[in-house]
Amino acid sequence: MLAEFSLNFINLFVFIFNIVLLARVLMSWFEPNPKGGFGALLVDLTEPVLWPIRKVLPQTPMIDFAPLVAFLLLQLLAQFANNLLAG
């Protein structure tokens, strides 16, 4: 019961965070430096995950690969949780 709840929570978190991260990526194409409102909220929610990834990745001009790495890490987390808790 607890394992099923934990698995559902992790999967829901990964799903919602992926949507927030995708919104941040799409918004960065139109407004790279949000000053307030929804854009600033997206930055505040995603930056704690993206910042450590950016520190590890080599700098590339014009392209930020941190969101792609974050998507992959989140999928690995969900897959690991599914394998560990489901079976």
C-alpha cells in the first residue's frame, strides 16, 4: 500500500515537473529573461534542478542542454522507482 502510494507520488511529481520544465523551455524561446509573473514562477520552480546540472555540463553558446539532462534524469528516477517499488 505504501509502496504503491510512493510510486504514484513519484510518477505524478515527475510528470508535473516535466510539464513545468517544458513550459520553461518553450517560454525561454520567447522571453529569455522573465521579469515577473508566470515566467518568474517557472524559473523559481526549475532553477534548483537546472543550476547544479549547468555547473557540471560544459558551457555551450546559445544552447542550454541542462533541461534535456533534467528530462533524462527525471525519467531515470521514475524508471528506478518503478523497478524498485513495483517489482
